[in-house]
Amino acid sequence: MSYSSLFVPFEYKNLVLRNRLVMAPMTRAQSPDGVPTPQVADYYERRAAAEVGLILTEGTVINRPASKNQKDIPNFYGEAALGAWKQVVDQVTAQNGAIAPQIWHVGNSPYGWTPPVPFESPDTMSLEDIHQTIAAFADAARSAKALGFHALELHGAHGYLIDQFFWEKTNNRTDEYGGRTLKERSRFAVDVVKAVRAAVGPDMVIILRLSQWKGQDYEVKLARTPLELEDWILPLAEAGVDIFHGSQRRYWTPEFDGSDLNLAGWFKKVTGLPSITVGSVGLASDVTHAFRGEGSAHADLREVVRRLERGDFDLVAVGRQLLQDPEWVQKIREERFDDIRSFEATSLGVYY
């Protein structure tokens, strides 16, 4: 089977990509006190030089108290961190690559490190906290545009702050940022997207990463039916999202009974907008096993190509394989499948 459809250029608004393959965001916590090092810039440059279509950076946090849950997660504010990100952009661009920061707030997600102030969560934030957080997302987006990033992604998945507002178990508010329905609980995300759109203007591409599953519970379904998904997604599209990034543990898993469409497929079907699929692409086992070093390389991409060519989604994000093997995209294009390196869990802590 030909994999040529993975290498068709993609263009939407001001975002122009040489192929359909995306480097998924992967937290590394290798930026001392929040400032990316030259090794971080070199790490992304290597992937750009090896023909990755779009690089989504590791999560980078906004300027809010306790926006991170590990000390060395990179910041996306402050002169030192932004200067370092400018170097990343310049090196990637020099390789004819495209890069977007993933803009993040972890919410109430402890991870073994204690921030200087308590974690923020939907149930503890005042209205002033919410408004300041929305403004901080907009400030980060404005910085992304000023630094020359080619797009930006908002992290609204996996049980972090934006996602905590979506989920009834973590959002018990009774004001305009809470509510009984998913559509009501989406107000925070909608307001974030509107503020980001106002900050970057009409032409910069805004990507929103969403998931049904949470780090706390893999079986959660925010939207249990296609109609609930419409109520969730359409207001976000109207607010200014350009591309929806549907995160699943296994991209081939149908989202609802009666259809083999995955989450990214439903996002595109409902909105008509481009979407990104992700979830164990290029692995012989799912992403949770890969974290334990059990994810052997798997060059059979026939199913993801079948879905791409059917029009289910437009872009395909790859995580662990691109972490392990910077030249994975080139090797797929050149059909050097035997040269692909299997993922090893130790790669999570090393930049190369």
C-alpha cells in the first residue's frame, strides 16, 4: 500500500505544511526553572530537518500561579523563556519546518512537586481568577504570534484545567462557568478561545486539543452521543477554533456505536473543519503500554492512511515514535521500515 497521501502538502489560512505528519506534544520537563535550553532548540530542529510537517511543542504554561506541576516544564512568559522559544522558532524555520506551541495550564493535577501556591481548579477559582487566566492565555497567544510561531495549540484535554471545566466531576460551579450540561460547562473554554482569537487576529491558526479520556479515568465520556458532541464542539468552532485535535489512546477506536469514525473523524464531521488524529500511531501497542517501554515500532500505517484518504481527518500526529526516532517521517517516506527504532521509555528523559 502506498503511503503517499501522508506526504501531500496541507494548507489552511496562514498555515502551510509540507506533509500531513505532526509531532504530537510530549511533556519533557527538561527546561530548568521554566527556561528552554539550547538542547531543546536542537531537539525540535532535528525533527524539522527530518521533514516533520508540523511540530507541536511540549506543553508550555501560561503566567498564572501553579500553572505547572513540575518545576522544569517550560514557561511561555517572561523574557528569558520567550527568548529561548524565539531561538526554537528560528532553528525550526531555518529547516523549512513549521512549529506551534502547546499553551497549557495544568489546573489541579499534582505530580510530585509542590508549586509556591495551591493548584487552581474550577471549584476553587474566583471569577477574578478565571478572568485573569483567560487573559493569560491571550497573552501567551499574542507572544506566540510575535515570536513567529506558525500556529498555536490550546491544551483542552487529559484532565488539565480547560478539561476540568468540561467534566462534571471537577466542575461543580453554580455560576456562568458551571452547569448541568457539557455545553454550559464549556463556557470557560469558549471564552479562552475568543480571547485568543482576538489576540492573534483572524489568520493565525488556532488548534484545540480535546479528549474524552482523562489521566484520572481512561473510560470517561464527556459527550456520550453525537448530539452531545455537537453541543460541545460547535460553540468552540464558532469562538474561533480552526483545527480540532482529537486525542485517543488508540486512534482506531470508534467513538460512538454505529460508526467506525474516531474522535477526530467526528470533530470534522460535525464542524466541517480540519482535524488531527492521534493515539498510538506507529506503535504496536497503545500509548499507555508505550510509556512502560512496551511499544514496539509498527510501520504498518495502512489503517490510518485508509481513514485519511476517506477524509475522516486531515493530519496525523505521532508521539512516541518521533520522540525515539527523529528521522521517523523520512524513514516512512523512503520505505526504510526496517530502520525504524522502537520506542524505549528512557527516551522520555533525554533530548536527542
